[in-house]
Amino acid sequence: MAAKGKMFLVGTRFFCVIIFITAFTTVKASTTVESTTSTANFTTAAETTTTEATTTTEPTTTQAPTEPPTTTPPILTFDPSSVAANIDLGRCWCDVTGNACDINCCCDTDCDQADITSFDRCKESPISVDSQYCVQEEVILTDNSVYTSQKTQDGLFCIYKDNNQARNYYSIPDMINSLDTFNFYRDRYASFTYSPTVSADTTYAQFYKVGDPVFVVYEDLTSGYLTIPQGEPNCQSNNPVSYLVDQSFKCMRQMRTLDADSCENTPYLNASSYLTSVRIVKTPYLFTWIINGTEVTTPIPTTTTTTTTTTPAPTTVAVTTSNEQRSLYNNSYTMEFEMERVECVDGNGLVVDCSFNAPSFNASHCNNAVLGVEYHITHDGSNGITRAGVRLLLGSIQASDLPLTQTYGSSFTSVNEVNKTITERSGNPGYIVGKPVRAGVLVENSTLALGDRYAIVEDMYNLTIIRGSATGTCLTDSANREQINFGINMVSGCLIRFNLFNVSADQYCSAMQDTVIDAMEGVVDTLTRDDPTIQRRVATYGNSNPLVPGDWVQILRNAPTQTTAQDTTVTQEGPKCTISMGMHTEILYANTGALANPQPKIIGVSFKYEPKQDIIYTCAGTRCTAGNTDVDQSYEVRHSVTFIDASQPATGYVGEPPVFLAKVPYDFFYPFISSSTRTGPSSYLYLVTCIFIFLCSNVLS
């Protein structure tokens, strides 16, 4: 039986080997046939494509009877240079200069051995060659290479190198000598084109969405977009106001001269040009309601039936046109702009309320010129615009202010927010990078509603940095200063001009130091700078409550000392002063909250003035004569803002290592010990005897 069993196993294994060889031979044969068939098919397709391309090179002369005859003159054709097939044409791609040696082009025949020896490298071909490497798709997690991966068959086999030379070279294309052939190739192979296509009729939405341009209609019945100028640096009036998107821009007007004509006849200086002869469109449905001045009702779907069948005919859309003519300018879907607020910049740089007046030229000043425009629009969501107001900022400009800088903006308010006090936040709670640093003045509030308590008034102070005009002169008024935004370091420099007019030589240095301080901190701050009961404070968080003064940190000011007699020296040319000429605003902040969601908090603000330096009055120019006190002297001042991260690292806590207490049941050693509470010598003797007998039995065996 044993012999028969062994014979059975041998026979079974031999039979399995025979089956495996047969299966492998069949798979190989089928693969070979499939590969041969694919090759044949590929060759046939290539030949067919070549034949088709060759056939289409002959122009078609048959034209439709409705088309006019072609007047294109015949193209002169010449025999092109012959190009050998199945060869590499670009063997020396870097040889681009005839009869000269191209640097680092080792294959250039114009380069001798001395030239090649001086090369530091040989240029590599910029053409990427696809080697068709076999890579399993499971290996590639992210494919960001310039090569194109192709998935062939089922992943069991792939082609690493094609030995068929015909498939390794492009076919030689024929020259195109007719427009029909060119259009054939273009329509077949072009993926996109810049040629204009037939545009469909302009369609308008039924209501505004966020980001849609706001429409306006002019008195001459033309329509367009409500725009606000923007640009860097020059103003460009091609920026439409986007629905529900607040915008604010500053740009320059390149005015060269300022006279009566340019002051009174320049549109962007006249406030009336921003709100007259134009109406804002409440909803874009206006352009669907009125087409070419004719009222069009909403399309109504209708169904028509016949008397011989109960099956309804296809649904059609009927557009009813009334005979009533309506104006695209004056209708219920448009409204006028309202004058919402007019403010003016006085001679001290303060913004005050004033009345609306047309610009007028007086001596060298252009009064009531537009310095800023803001469109304030009240909306009702998808129901459209309910009110459009214009806020103007006017001022007096002169030739030294050119080129003129203007501010434009747009803001939106919901009808549900009209009677509410809207508070702008710079974060919730931590500051957001790029948002304004909130600041105000601590005052005592004695209103009956709140009782006697302190509060922060943000309208009285704003944390800003000095900014220079186009001529380099410092703009010290609050309207032209640059807002300090959280997390953005800035530095600014400009020139202050000073002269000895109405100032004696011994008072020159102290007056000039005050001018520098006004330029650094703003002229408006002279009311709060010297009053110890009024403190300027900065909000610690972006959403700090003005009624909680404890959430506002006081500005620490390192003011320069008063000038003394030692700081002033009167020379023959003029006074020599020792004063501070710059200030650095340093803001300390620290991240609070979770590490995954840090909330920046301002913990300190300091005004740090630069050390004093010697400033010498230098008289220069043709007007520099003895006793001429009107000569301006220019001095450079500097102002910087720095944000310092003072965040404390998170303190981790590591617990005490646990104490491992090994406890066993009381009868764990039973029957080697007789009791869990008492262990006698006999018990240990029994245990040792059993272990000894066990070891001896193992040795003897």
C-alpha cells in the first residue's frame, strides 16, 4: 500500500506539471497572436490616416450655388526640400548660429577642439523623451511630473521599448496649399481658438447676487456700470461696484496745472458729476422688463390643443408685448442718488461738516474740490437696492498738492441694519492680520443711561502713520495719514518744511520740535497729547468693548525732552538745533487660546522717539539773502511701525510614573504552602524537594 501511495503522489505531480506547461504555452500563443493583431491594426490605422491626410490635400472646387465664387488668387507652389523618413532630424538642436560656434554646444561642427575644451558643460536637449517605463499605479501617490502616464492592458505586461522603427518616428506631413485643407486640419486638431464666435443675445439675471456689477442708466438712455476709480498709482475708471462687496481705493490724478478752468471744469473735481444725470438700477430685471423702450411682460407658458385628439400639443412660450412705451431712465426700477453727507477738510486738517458747493478758484486755491467719494447703498438682499447715497469729502487744493490723491469707495448696508449701531471689528476676539488696530481716547461718561463711568471714544483718535505727498512733503492732517493695520510692519519718510517767519532764532528749535511731533502723532492729537486726564488707548482684542476700559491698553509715550538753551546755538548762517527727527511705534502682542486656533492680543503700545541729533539751518538758493525769513528749509523725518510677537510657549505637564503593585491571590502557592497568612519551613522544604526531583528526572532521561 505504501508503494502504491508513493506512485499515486508521483503521478499526480507529473500530471500537474503537464497541465501547467500546456496552460503557459496557450497563454503565450494567445498573447503573441494578440500582439500581432494589435500591430497589424495599428499599422492599418496609420496607413489609413496617412491616406486620408494625403487625399485631403487636393482642394475641393465644388461650391454650393448660394455661395459667391471664390476670388482668392492661386498660390504659387514649389517643391519643398526632401526630408528623409525614420531618422532623427534634430541631432544638434543647439546649433542655432550659422558659421559660428555656439557656446556649450558640443555637437556644433563650427566648434573646433579648442572651443569644446573651453566649454564648462554640454547643453542638454530641452525635449523630454517618453521612455514608457513600466510603473505600477499603486506606487504613484501624486503625479506632478511633466510626463504623461498611460494605462495599457491590465498591468500584467507593458512595452518598455518599441523595436519597430516606423513607430518611433513621426510621419512626414504634406505642405498645405489650399484654405480648405487648412480648415480641415484646423477643425480636426485645434483644441481652442481666439477667433470671435457668434455671441448669443445678452441675458440679464432676475436679481443681483454677491459680486455682480451694479447697473446705472444715464439720462441719454444709455446703460452701464456704477464705477469707482482705482489704480496704482493713476486713477482708472473701469472698476465696477460689486453688489454687497465693500471697496476702498486711493489713486492719483495727474493734474499738471491748477487754474480757474481746470478747477471749475474738471469733472472729477466737481461733486455734482457723481450724482446727477444718472440713476441706479434697483434690480437687473429692468432690462428684461423693458426692451428697446417697450414693456415686455414675463413669458407665460401656454398649451394648445386640437379638436380631433386629446393629446396636448408641445408647450410654447408666449411673450406679450404691450404698446406702452416706457423710459429706461425714469421708471420704478431705477432711483436717483441722494446726497447723504458732505464733509470738508479745514485749514488745520480737521474734517468738519459743511454744505455742498461747486468748485471755485480763488487766487491760487481751488475750493470745494472733491477729495473723496463713497457710494453708500442700502439693499434688501435678492429684492435689490432700496436706497443709494453719496458721501463726499471736499477740500481746498493748490498747485503744491498736485498730483492730487483722491479716495473712492463703496459700502452696503442691509435694510435690517439701518436702525442698528454697527460696530466694525478687527477680529473676534483676536486681531486678524490686515485689519485696523482699534484705538480711542479714554473719557469720563456722565450720561444718565450709563451712570458715571469711563468709556473709550474711538472717533476722537485713530492710530496712523505719516504719509508723504507726491512732492515728498509730509501730509500731517488726519484725512491723509495711513491707517496702521495689525501685523503689517511699515516705514515712512517725508519732508517737513520750516522757516523763520514769525519765529525768533531762540524759539526756532522748540517750534521745530513741536512740528516734528505733530507730524509723527498727527495734528489732531495736540488736543489729547498734553492733557494727562485724557489718555489714548488701544484695544487689546479686535472686538474689545469701548464700555470696558480695562480691555484697552494705554499708549506709552517716550516723548523728547523740552529743548533748552544748550540745544540751541545761533550761528551766522542760522540756528543749530539738537532735536529728535523720528518716531517708532512698537506694538507688542501675544497669541492666546488654543495652539490650533491662536487669537492675537495686543499687550502694549509704545511711541519711541529717536535720539536727538544736530540740525543746522542751511540757507541756499537765489532767495537766500540776509534777512529773508521766508526761505523754507526741508528736513527729513522718519516714522515706522513694528509688531513684536511676545507669545509665551505652551507649558506641557508630564504626569508622575505609575507605581506598579504586583499582587497575587492568597492561594497562589497552594499546595506548596498551607496558608496564605503563614508560611512554615516544611512548606518550603516540600517545594524544594519537588523541584529537585523534576530536575533529576530530566537529567536521567
